[in-house]
Amino acid sequence: MYIFQGVDCTKQRYSELSDEIRAQNKREDRLLDLKIKYYERETRTRLTMLQKEKHLLLKVRDQIAKRWKNIDDQSKHFKTSSILRDQRNNLFHTDSSYFLCSSSDIYTGSEVQEDLLTLNQESASEIIISDKELKHNENIVSNKIRPHSAV
């Protein structure tokens, strides 16, 4: 412990060390602030990139969902039309004395009725009318009483 001109060297040395430590701490604080700003900016850019990527993925997902729905609708329409065509062909080719009562718009329409999807041979037999029944129905119609002027 040396005393020069009324100043205690130990106190002066401690104050110099503390000044150096304070200066070093300030430098470290500045570096840390710069690092924090850099990391914040980097996280913001990453976040915006992820948001853009998410937006693009959502667009792609929606487009794929639309395409899938279109394909599914087309395949359902194709399946139903092919099922109906096959059933109609089977009905016409199995026995020539039977025919299927139907309108042409059922087979050519864009929307096929749901109850036609479940059409099978058993339910088709309810729709089929034999030639005998048709002639019987024609006879009933022809046996009606007509007015005098129609004779």
C-alpha cells in the first residue's frame, strides 16, 4: 500500500479496473444487442418465409382437392353410366321379349339419380314389363267406351 501524493494506490487500482470492466461490459452489451437484433431479423425473415410457404402449400392443397373432387365426380359419373349401360345391355340381350321402361334423359343427363345406382337385377325386374302385359294394357285402352262421334 503505497501512498502517492495523498492518493491510496489500491483504491486507484480498483477504480481503474472497475472502469476497464465497465468499458468491457459496455462493449459486450453492444455486441449482444447487435446479436439480438440480428437474430430477431433472422427469425422475422424465417417467419415470413414460412408464412409464404404455408400460403403456397394451402393453395396447392386447395387445387389438389379441387382436382381430386373433379376426378372423383367424373369417376362416379363414369361408373354409374357404365353400370347403367351394362345393365341396360344385359336387359336387352338376355331376353328379347322384355324391355326396360325408361326415358332417354336418365342415361344422357349430367346428373344420374342416386336411386339408379342401387339398381340391380331384382329391382330391375320390377321395371321390366313383358309383351303380354303390354298387349293386355293396350286391349284395356282399346276397350274403352268411345263417344258416338268417334265411331
